[in-house]
Amino acid sequence: MFHLPQEIVDLILDEIDAQADLKTLTLLSRTFVVPGQSRLFRTLTLATGTMVRLSDHLSQSPHIGPYVRDLYLNLHVRPDDIQAPLAQAIQLLSKVNRVTISALSGQPWLFWSWNACSKELQTALISLFSLPTMRSLALVRCCGLPAALISHAIACYEEVILQVTDIDVKPEIVFGKRSEAKPLRHLVLLDYSPAATPDVHALLLRPEAKAASAHLQHLELAFPTPLRARDGFDVIPDYAPSLQQLTVTFYRSAFYVTIAHSFSGFPQVKLPALPQLRTLNLRGQVSSFSSVPDSLLLFIAGLWSLTPKLELLDIDLGGITESLPNAPSASAADEALMRLPHLREVRFTMAVTSSTFYPDKHQICSEIRACLPRANAAGILSFPESIPKQPTQWDAMSHLVVF
């Protein structure tokens, strides 16, 4: 078989996405075996049902382990029968960049517990988290985690995603030395509530955690209820100086509207001053919604003095079922948008249920334009089609949020 330059091999592989095609290519020519395998095993999922088989495969072909960059551990709450093969498999992975750990998919009410792990598995995980190549850690539906583990992630990784409860502050963990810690750039807090998980909130406010987050650029907060949204905003000021993007997701109870209550569900939250913020994303995860609530317009009205560098305001309204109600704060919101010197787009994304009883999208857009006439005249309002968002690395394992 003739030899191809590595540049040509890489160009060919760049055009192949399907796993089956990659496997076929590695079988056709020895030229593609090593680069093909490195791509086939770049992402590895170790789930309860396939753990033993994959562990055996890694043991028999140890050269595959260093190919793994993204590792997903999707586990039973009490993984007694797979702990030994899981620990063995983890020990063969030496160049992992991103790790996601979650309780078993399809059982959203259950949390994976660190305390249910054997000492052997805990040691293997600590070794994994100590790798100098680690850049991202997602702990989704996990409980009983050592506080030292989360502190280590915040201090050393570029990205941390947390949906955790019952942090254990007692265990001391010795992590391997890293030549250089990577500044935290992206922090995601799912199902976040200082009132419900005060230990998590306290950990995030420790001096060492705030020092490690001095260069944080993107903060994502997801709240389950309006009340938790109010107290959840308390964490934002500690990350305000460097923050360039803020994403806030309100759940059904936060964006739910009834005929009797108009739109009283949007939480009356106060945004702190964010001098470097350039993008603000507000998302409502609901199936029905009554246009733009006045409480949201009131929130927008205060942005000009808090976010002087704001460039993009992205509002996902969910589903629209009614025409625009009376909005006494519309004029103030319109003026605030015009006082933001760097603002280039206010994006309203919505899914409209059109029928005899409900308005169509054109009508809703016209009403919003009429509600914000100066912003509309400036050409900064946009109404893109509602496009399903690509799932992030933790979506497949979390029932609570889809970004």
C-alpha cells in the first residue's frame, strides 16, 4: 500500500464524521490505523452496561487509552458490580481533557454518590482529576463529593459544571502537582439555590475560590423556582469584575403565566453592576408564555447603568400563546436599550402556537416592535426562528436543563 503524507491523511479524516466510516477506513489501510483510532477513541463513554467490555478492550490494547480526550462516566447510583473494571479503565487514560460524571440516564431523581465508591475507584478518579491535561469537569446529579475536589476543579480547570448536593468538607485529598493551573473561564451552576444547597454556595464564596475565578468570563445559572432565582443572583457580584457573558435559565415555575395572574411569575431579581458584560442570555424553559411580561421589561430598563458594554441581549421566550398585554415599563425599557452605546442586537426567540385563538408570530413581532419603537427604528431588534439548540456535554445526562 502506498504511503500518504500525514497532511493528506488528516485532510481525508477531517471530511469523515461517521464512526462506521472511520472504522472502515482503518481496516482498509494501515496508513489510517493510528490516526483513525485516535479519532475513534477521542470521545469515550463508560456506562454501566458497557463498562466491563470496554475495560477489557482498553486492557488488551493499552495504546488506545492515551487517545481519549473527552470522558463520560454514566453510572448507577451504587455501582458495586462495575467499580473494579471502572477503576482499571480509568488508570489507562493518561491524556484526558474533559470529564463528565453523572447518575444513570433515565433516572433523573437519583444522584451518583462519591461515598458509594470503593477506595480503589476513588483513588483512580483522584489520579484522573490530577492529570495535567485536564481542562473541564462536569459533575451532574452528584452528591457527597469532597469539597476539596470542587475546590481543586475551580482552581485548576478552565471549565466547571456543577449540579451537586451534600458536599463533604472533611476528606483531605492530595492531588498530583500541576505544572500550571488554567484560569477558570466558564462556570455553570445547574439547579442552583443557596438556600437549598448552602454548602455549595459557601464553597463558591471562599476567598480561594473567588481568587481562582478572577478571570471568569462566562457564568451560567439555572434556577428551578422564582424564589431560588432571587437568592441565586447573590453569587453574581463575586464574579462581576471580569464577567463578559451571563446566561440565566428560569424554569417552568419562573416563566409560567396564567390568565388570572397575567405574568407574576418572572422573579423580581436585581442584577449587580457588570462593567465588562457583553452578552446577556435570558432563557425561559416553558411550553407556553404570554408575550413579554412587564417585569421583564422592568428588568431591561435597569440595564443601561449596570452593563455599559453590553453588545447582545438574547431573550428566549419559549412558547407564545397570547398577544402583548399592557406593558407600563415598555417606554423605560426602550429608552434603556438606546442608552447602551455598544448594543448591536436585541434578539427575541420564540415558538408561537398559531390557531384561531392564538396570535401568529408576525403579530407578536409587530407588537414587540410597537412596544419598543426606538429600538426598532435603530434596527437592533431581531426575531430569529426557534431552532433546536445543540446539546452540550452535560445535556445527555441531565433532565433538568437543555441549553
